[in-house]
Amino acid sequence: MKILYIDDQGTDSLKLDLEKYGFDVDTSDASEFNSTLAKINEDFDAYVMDFELSACGTGMVDAPTYASTIRTFGQNHKDSPIVLISSDQKIHQFKQDFSSLDLFDKIITKEEFTQKLSKYSKQIVALVNAYKTIKNTDFDICKMLDMDAGETIDFRLQNLISSFKKNQDVYGCSRIVLETVVRSVGMLVGKDLVAARFGIDKTCDDFGSFLEYIAKYKYEGIFSSAYERWWWNGVMAFWNDISEKQSLRRLDATERVAILNSKLGLKLVPATPIKNNFSSYFWTYCKGSLLPLDPSEGYVFMQKELKPWQEEEYISLDYALEVPSARKYLTPTARKEILAYGKK
């Protein structure tokens, strides 16, 4: 897998690190515009841009300029993912603006990237393969997601994918699937949500054994190599089979786990409520702590605008008290309630 690593410091500081994970890395000095542009026109599977964001707007050719050159349909257009990394501490302020420009697939601090290189290498590979699959399937969402015949797609998602197909927007299609289907709660669920909805303490020894029972419902579509997910409809069908269709939501964690242990011969341990919570009728998890949560005891976390096929995300009272910065994504009523509780 061939990567063009564009560095505005001319140090090639991550070249060797990326090569350790099997990438064929070519480099370019961002200050040499013409030679970098010539390199961009060669065939690369992905682009990694290592820039100091403070240089933006100083007259230097910056990361957004290079990225827009790649994204703009024309002579230099490439359907390849672009990853931006920076040691600039302002990267989180830039992230929302740059993402909205439809330029970057991933924006990461350099410190985090180097510390979790294995994780991000997998994500780069997944991005590259997703781009290829989208083109090879001609934007067929069912083929992209490797769906079973029993699964259905929200018509609004279908319509959105159709608009990407009309414009041949591979980046847009990849981004919407990743952010609103794979890295979201809805038709797919991750390990934390599986544990929460079945009331299982995910640190218990038999949790891995339980996951083997639902392995046939594992998601295998685009991005599955980097994000472990399951089809929720399939997992629910599994529950209905072993529980004689008892309502999962009407059972508390202890009751859910008792049925699983009885039917599967496991020794699962029930999850317990988060500090300051009391209910174990879990159906979601705290976005901050990843611990199981009854939605009625949580606060809707509105960090991003959700599509109709996405379910709401929540944080717990305890997390809101511990991390004040998270409160800006809550309703005014919720913020007032949390402040009042904190004064007790």
C-alpha cells in the first residue's frame, strides 16, 4: 500500500514508523510546491500530511491547499484518503473547520498518532480499502456493507448514497458510512453497547466466550478491519431464540445475565450502575466512560448532528460532573440540573 507523506518541516519524521507497518512510503517537502504537486499526480493509495497548523494563512502552502488540490475534480483529482496530523496543540480547534471543508478523512495529533500507530495504521488501510470497495461496487450500499438479505437500509441513507454516486463523490460516501453507520449507534453496534444491552460486565472472563455465540452476526463490510461491529437485528434474533422472545429492555442486568448463563452455560457477571446512578435497565452507555447506562438516567450528548438512522448518544451524571467541558453539548436544562447537583 503506497503512501505519499507530505511534511512541511522536511524531516520525514514518520516515514520509518509507517514503513514498519508495511506501507511503501514516498516523501515530499511541502515547501517545494511544484515537486510536491508532481508527486501528488503519481499513483498513491493514501496521503499523510504532517503540518504545523499555525503556518496556515502565513503565505506558505498549507495542508488544506494541498488537500483541496487532490479533492477538486480536475487534472489533480485523486480518489484517495487524506490523513492530517499535526503537533500543533490547536488541532482540535481546526478539526471541525477542516472536516466541514470536505478535505480530510482523519485529523489526529502527532503525539496520539505516534503512540497508537498500530491502531491508526489499521484505520488508514481500512480507508484505502473502503475507497476501492465504493468504486468497485459502484456505490451500492448493500454490497459496501456486505449485508444479509434480512437487513434493510433507511431510505434516507439510500437517497444520500445515490447523490454521492451521481457526483462520483467517493470521499463523501466513505465519510458518511464511517461516521453515521460504522462509528455510530444504529443498525450496527460495538462491543461496549453489546455488553450494556445484555447487562454484562465486559471485564468478566466469559465475555469473550459470549461474543463467540454472536460471531455469525459480525459486521464484515467496509471499515470492519478497523472497527469491530455486529448487526443488531441479528443479535436480537439470537436473544429471541434463547430467551423465548422475552423483552430484553424489560429485564434488568441481573435477569438478562441469568438467562444467558442458563442457556449458554457461561459464568457472565452482571454490570452494575455507574456512580450516582441506580438503574440497571441498561440500553446505552456513557459516551465518555464507555460504562453501561439506563438512558432515563443519562443526558443526551449532542456533540454532533445526527442523521435519522442514528440513535442518540448519552453521558452519565458522574461523567458530566467529572468533565465540565462535556456539558456544552447538553441542553440548558441538563446543564442547570448538573450544576445544582454539584452544589449538594
